[in-house]
Amino acid sequence: MDVKDLASRLPLPGNQRESGPVVAAIKLHGLITPAPASLGRGVINLASFDSVLTRAFGYERLRAVALSINSPGGSPTQSALLADRIRGLADDKRVPVLAFCEDIAASGGYWVACAADEIVAHPTSLVGSIGVVSRGFGLHGLLERFGVERRLYTAGANKARLDPFLPEQEEDVVWLHGMQAELHMMFREWVCSRRGKVLATDQQDLFTGEVWTGRRAVELGLVDRLGTMRGEISKRYPGAEIVTVEQRRPLLARLGLVPAAAALSNRSVPESALAVLEALEHRAAWSRFGL
């Protein structure tokens, strides 16, 4: 095999092997959190999706980027970072972005959806939840039950606020509510900046954290129309190939050789307990919407 033949077989940089128009699709499925995935559950954050976004916007014959969103939300910061990155790439490449709501695009999931130029939802999708929620566990009583004494030393009166191993303090809850109110205002400002022209701002519960079906979300201006990703893309970009851009997983993970049980078995007892609590938090995030 000569050099030219070998070169022809190598993948070109920037995903440029396509021969016709392309719509790059990104699956944003899972909880939005800076923590890495555990127990086999998908998570969304900028660190794990930055390369995915870069590759999706790297096609030469790119017509649009489609965001397939199925998320109950999560970290406000990660939601904002993802949205900012999407808008930056879209503006730089001058490519339209379409968001497609699947089962749910709520809270942080809706924050990310608002980074798109248009939002499309299925009639049965759950959309909205423009609010802020904080979750956690109070483990103070559990430590006492097992006779465990936790020792915590701080410099600064507020350094140990809301520590899950300490009794809850009323002033800490007041502080948390103030922080939530500020984050809620930022969320509202972001939604209004992206959708202000079509939002039904006279709807009193629009920013109360309420969630609606896709059909109702159209009436409220939270989404632009009803539909599905394949149906919408085939109508808007006839002949375009939908290319799914996914995270590059390690070889062993792709082969299914690192099951969650094995990962847990290699952890210490405290680490395993925290992993179980994390799994419960993930489950609770989805369960809030009956999913």
C-alpha cells in the first residue's frame, strides 16, 4: 500500500468525510451536574460535552445542529456554561441550532434548550420548571445512632453552612433562600432574553417552577412548535444526513466490561454510601416529574 492509498483511508480532521449536507445531532440525556457519571447513569456537564459540541459544529457541509434534550435539570452553573458554549459555537459558525424536547426539558434542561434558535417539543413532553431547587440529606441523626462523632474545624463563622452532618440552622436556610432567589432571577432573565418576544408573560405561574406539556408550552411561548427531530429536519433540510455525535467512551466501557457493581465493589464503605445517595438524588430528580 502506497502513501497516497494509506492517506485516503485515514479520517479527515474536523469530521469532514461527509459528501452531502449534514445535521449534527447531540443527545443531552441525563442530570446536569459537575459530578462524573456513576452507577451507569448518564450525566451532562461542559467538561464531558465540550469535545462533542466542537465536533458537532465542525462539519464542512453543516446545515444545523440539533440538541436532543431529555433532562430534569441540575446544576445552574453547568446549564449556563453549556448554553454559553452552544451560543458561542453557533455564532462563530453561523449555524442554526434546534432544540428538541423529548420526555422532559425542565429546569436546567430548559435553560440549555433556550440556547437554541428554535425549540420543538412532542405534545407529551414536559417543559419548563423555571425555578431553583436545592436537594440534600441530613445525616446528623444517623451519626448519633451509630455513635460516630464528627469533628469539624473552621476559620470563619459561615464556613460550614448546611453541612449535612450538622443540625440544620435557621439562618443557613435563610441564606440559601436568598441565593436561590438570585439564581432564579438569572434564570428568568436568560429565558426572557432568548424567548421574550414570544413568551406569554401575563401567565402568572410562568416562572414559579411549574411544568407543562409540550402542547401547552407552545401556547405559553416556551417552545415554538410541536414535532419530532427526524420529522422536523427532513422537512426543513431535505436530503440532509442526521449524524449523531456522541461522547467517546473508554474501550472497556464500550465493551460493557466495567459494570456498576464492579465499580462499587472497589470503593470504601463511605464512598459506596455516598454513591448510593448520589443514585437516590438522581432518581429523585426524575421522580419529581413522574418519570
